[in-house]
Amino acid sequence: MVLAELVPKLAKAKNCLFAYFSPGKNPFYAIAKALFILYIPEINEKK
């Protein structure tokens, strides 16, 4: 529900960053990895 309604509205504002992840067996590592990529854009470009 949130992804269907809130994300498109925030994306239009163009001042938000989004991170998608699955918590898996180690949820703290998963969220840290997702957020790290947002704050270090050079890593995102190399992939």
C-alpha cells in the first residue's frame, strides 16, 4: 500500500531517496547496505 501510493508522490517531489531491501536473516546488515548505497553514489555507478 505504501509503495503504491506514497512513493510515486514523493518521487514527483524529487527531493527524496528510496532504498528497497528485504530483511532476510540479518535485517540490520540489509538496511545498512541499502542505505550505504544511497549515501555513496559512486558505488551505485560502478555496478
